[in-house]
Amino acid sequence: MIDPFVEQQRGLMDDLERRAASGALRVDIDKPVLLVWGRGDPVFPLEQGERLAHYAGPHARLVIIEDAAHAPNLEHPEAFERAVAPFLAE
């Protein structure tokens, strides 16, 4: 699904982080934000998810799916649902 475009995806995330860190991109969001991340993501390491959650502001919540990689919604749909359902119910 992502193999042909891994470097491009990493480049996009790196650019997003650089812009957010420099203040050139305002990503502080005043609405609830849920980030669901696979601990073993080979494309976007967990550290990037943690930084993204930080840049998204105080309303951001990061949920880590332990045994997932890049597609936690497909790899562990039950865990993904347990993360997303309460967020949507709020």
C-alpha cells in the first residue's frame, strides 16, 4: 500500500514538523484531536506521532496501538475501535 511512496511520505511529515517547530505553520487546534499510532510504524516512528500531538495543541490525544505498525485500523481493528469510539462519543 505504501512501499512505492515511503520516502515521499516521510518527506511530507518532516516538512510538516519543520514548519510547526519554526512557527511557520499554525497547527494549534482548538478542537479535540485524536491521533492513533502504531508503536511499530516503520514509516512514521512513534516519536513523530508524539511531536505531532504536541504541535496539535492541548486538545490533542495520542493513542498508541502496541502491536501495530503503519495501519493500526487494519492490523488491529478492535483496538482501533476501542480508541476511536469513546473519542467520537464525546
